[in-house]
Amino acid sequence: MRILVTGGAGYIGSHTLISLLSKEHEICVVDNYVNSSPIALDRVRRLTNHDFEQHDLDIGNGPELSNVFTKFQPEAVIHFAGLKAVGESERDPLLYYHENISGAISLLKAMDACNCRQIVFSSSATVYGEPCYLPYDEKHPLAPINPYGRTKYFIEEIIKDWTKTDNNKKAILLRYFNPVGADNSGEIGEDPDGIPNNLLPFIAQVAVGRLEHLNIFGDDYDTRDGTGIRDYIHVSDLADGHAAAVNYFTKMSGVEIFNLGTGNGISVFEVVEAFKQASGKDIPFHIAPRRNGDLPAYWAESKKANNLLGWSANYTIDDICRDSWHWQSKNQEGYK
Ligand code: NAD
Ligand code: UD1
């Protein structure tokens, strides 16, 4: 299939390219590198031995985006491009509403202009908010608790309305849990700008000596060891979920929503221990106050994706830590 990938140079996008190219899809990447490096795309080419189109372009630039669509004539879009830092979204909500929502609208308009009717959208488990029950399934009520999460919720709704304008339009909304790890080559991985907000990249930078110690945000939650519990999914499993989603277009109409997670909750202490084992490094930590907005625990019900997409997560937390360590130790300063 001819697939246009927005944000393809980013963390999840670059890993997804590997999955798609290995299945012989034809790819065109649109990225403005606001949070990524074109080096990731060169590495994907080298790893897969496949070439693809690449455009340095902001998806908000409607006329240029339409030109790319007209030339490439994609049959489907996978939409990763957007801003994703929760704290930043609280400090500057208008930036997030503008970039994420206007970006999505600009993309859907470009799709309409060239009759491209299939989209896979990167949504997030963050749309569920405070758990009414666990694990979250796709029918769980939606109540995101920060502007970033609300952009995901609003874009889901916009895409649903977009599909209603034409019986042939199809959308797959993928709600990711906590994507972590790296391609097992150690050539591509997560390369956050500045001090990482998320647990795994933070631990990896402590292990490699870039940061002194980990702050564990609370050890007094009502969980099995007092620390927060999340569903960590290997980014290569997540990438394969996109290839499975694209295949599913022929079997569906309208909108389908899938959780992509492992179904297992892992605590912060358990992640630290697994990383120590994988890296052979000590991970010094301090217990710090709870982080504002953090939920104690959540994990996915992913049976719908297992049953309909024929997809399931295969990698364990030990595999995740091994691959994360491989990437970080091979690329201490990321792509720089
Ligand atoms: P990322 O920042 O690594 O990738 C996003 C890519 O989009 C980057 O390459 C960035 O340069 C590009 N981009 C951003 N705005 C753009 C614009 N206006 N025009 C063109 N390109 C633009 O993030 P990621 O972790 O790979 O996440 C990909 C998607 O998945 C995002 O939409 C994110 O919100 C969503 N998501 C991520 C996580 C996670 O934990 N990483 C969890 C749930 C959902
Ligand atoms: C965060 C975002 C969420 C986003 C997700 C993407 C917040 C509040 N939530 O989720 O919207 O979809 O990333 O993966 O930012 N932790 C520490 N020390 C650290 C970092 C994290 O103890 O330095 C703990 C957290 O308290 C949490 C767990 O590790 O219990 C995972 O945190 P993180 O990796 O930031 O992911 P989420 O909070 O699940």
C-alpha cells in the first residue's frame, strides 16, 4: 500500500517505518523535525535496505502538503505528527490546541483534496483519565485530565465526524499505552530533548551517566509496592500494531478503536530492577513527592486488537530494558 506517514522521523514513527518497509509498503514521510532528527530516517533506510520519499514540511502548511499528496497519491495516512509533552501542554495549552488540532484538520483537508480516505491516528491511553475500572477497555468513558490528552480526544472526535461525510472513509484510532524500548539493532530509539519527562529514557540516561539519579515520584500509592503502575509496551510491538492496523482497512468500515498495550501492569521499582539487570549498572534513586496529574495505576485490555488485528505484544519488560540500554549505550547523546 502507498502510505503517507506524518511524524515518521519521530520515536514511534521511525520504528513503524521499519515494520511497514519490511512488508513492502511504499512510504512517504512528512516531518518538520521539531522533535526529531532526519538521521533517524537515514538509519531506517540502512537497516531496511529500502528507500522512501521524505519531505521537510509542517503539516499545517496546507498548500505544500496538498502538493505532496497530489504527487504521492497515498491510499492511507498514518498520523503521528504532533506535540506530546503533558507539562508543556499545561503551560501553553494554545500551542497544543493549535499544533495538534489545526495540524490534524490541515491533514484531513489534504486527504480530502486527493481522495485519500483511510487514516490511522496515534491516540493515547491518556484519553481515558481517572479509571472507572481496570483494565481500561475501548468502551471505558473518556475524561482526559490535561490539554495534551484533550487534543487527542478532540482529534478522535474530529476524525469520527470526518468519516461520516463519505461511506468509504475509514479511520483506525490507536490508543497507545506506554511506548518504550528501541529497535534491537540499537540504531534508532527515543531521543528526548533536554531532561526526559518519562521513566524509561530517564533511567537509561542515569545508567549511562548523563543524569545522577532517578527521582521516583511517590512510593506511597495503593499499589503492590507503593510506586506507580503502567503498561509498558515495546515500541517494536507497537510498530507492528500499525502494520496490522493498515491490513485491517479491507475488513472494516467507518471507525475502529484499538488499545495497544500488553495487558500487564509493571511498577516503577520493577522497571528499575529490570533495567539494573539488563545494563549491569546501578540506578541510584531518591523517593520524591508524587508528580501532579499522575494516576496510581492503569493498564490495557488489548483483547480487541488481539482478536481483530491478529496482533499481540510479544516483548517483556526485560527485552524492553535490554533494547533501551543497547540504544542508549550505543548512542549516549542520542542522534547528536
Ligand atoms: P515524537 O515527538 O518522537 O514524534 C512526533 C514527530 O512528529 C516528530 O518527528 C516531530 O518532529 C513531528 N512533528 C511534530 N509536529 C509536526 C508538524 N506540525 N508537522 C510535521 N511534523 C511534525 O513522538 P512519538 O513518541 O513518536 O509520538 C508519536 C505520536 O504518538 C504523537 O502523536 C504522540 O502524541 C502519540 N503518542 C505517543 C506516546 C508516547 O509515549 N511516545 C504515547 C501515546 C501517544
Ligand atoms: C506520561 C504522560 C501521559 C503520556 C505518557 C506517554 C504525564 C502526567 N503523563 O504518562 O499523558 O501519554 O507519558 O508515555 O506526564 N516516574 C518516576 N520518575 C520519573 C518519571 C516517571 O517515578 O522521572 C513514574 C511516574 O510517576 C509513573 C511512571 O514512572 O508512575 C511512568 O511515568 P511516565 O513514563 O512519565 O509515563 P506516564 O506518567 O504513564
